[in-house]
Amino acid sequence: MATAAKLGSNLTGIQMSPKDTERLMEAVEQILPDVPGDDALLATERVKRNEEAERIGSVPIPGSAKGMLKSTFDMIKGKSPELLVDKLGERLAFERSGVRLYDAMIAKVKAMNVVGSDLVSVLQHIRDEEFEHMLLVEDAIKTLGADPTAQTPCADVAAVKSMGLMQVLTDPRTNVAQGLGALLTAELEDNAAWELLIELAEAGGHPNIAKSFEKAKTQEDDHLLKIKSMVRRDLINDIK
């Protein structure tokens, strides 16, 4: 399994065949599209589709008396409890995906037999904290009287976003640097999301929930720093 970028028989660039490139550019000038118009029609169609489309699911009505009372009380105070529940559902889905991403990365590093590295232990530590964060969010959702097993709209979107990252990490052809790059993408969003979630909990009138998230935010700051450092170290070592 490759551990770094290598020169090889990559024929995707136009420099590999100047004559064919010239012919291709001539064809672009001579052959007109089968369908008249330009990208303005595409933009118009996208607007139309967006106007006609329904929402991606909904936040379920609380299934318990406790949840109904909490939601009603928040609404009386002018709050929007469904927004907080939706974002908590998103965080739960993202943290669950995060655990799986780190599991995949740990398997990749072990398969590549990276000798003399603390990489596996660092990744395992972060993975375990992601799992703790998942349980923390689950408890927060239950505190609000909502159902943590429900797939909220933002949770649905979070799951779709994570699919590309998982494909990178489970592809046996990707190397350590590429896997760390995928984790960095996840950690950048994760870090910003926790900061926003704390603000939402405070604005929604749930200071105790907001306070319970502060440790997770501190740990996420550390995750981001560690992954950025490992990305930098791995690339610098390869380029020397």
C-alpha cells in the first residue's frame, strides 16, 4: 500500500497529448450543444426545484409528557425548542459517524504497519472521546424530553455529508496523509459545531446543557490541534 504520492503513468492531464488537446479545443468551437441555452436555464431550473421541494423531514413531537411540558414552556417563553433538538440530533449523528471514521483510520494505520509511531494511540484516544461526546449529546436530548433515536433533518444531512469522508478512509488505496486529511475536514466542522451548539443551548434557555458541553468543546479544540499537527508532520516528513 502506497504511503506517499509517486510519479507514475497518470494520463489524465492535457500535457500528455498536445495534439489531441488541440483537436478537442477545435471541437469545442465547432460542435454546438444539443440543447440550446446556457447555464442560466440550469439556474432557473434549480430555483424552481427548490421552490417545489419539501423539507428534509421534521423534528418529531415529544413522545413523553415531560417532553411536551418542556417544549410548551419554551414556546411560551418565545423559544424554538425544535431548533435546538434538531441541532442536537445533528451533533449526535456527527459524533456517531466520528467514532466510525476513527475506527476506519485506526484499521488503516494498523494495516500499513506504521512502525515507531504514536499515531494509533492518539487516534484511539480521540475516538474514545468522540464516543463520550455522543453519549453526552444523547443525555442532553433526553433532558429535553426528546427522542435521541429520531432522525432529525440536520441529522439526516450530517449523515450524508459524512459518507464522502468514510469512503476516503475505507478505500484501501488511500494512504495515511489522505486519511488524516479526511479527519481534518471532520474535525474542522466538529470544532465549529460545538461552539455554536453551546451558544444555541444558552440562547434557548438551557444553561446547564450549555455548561455540560464546555468540556467537549475543550476536547474538540485538542482534537483539531492534534490532527492538524499530524497532517503537517506526515507531509513534511514525506517531502524531505
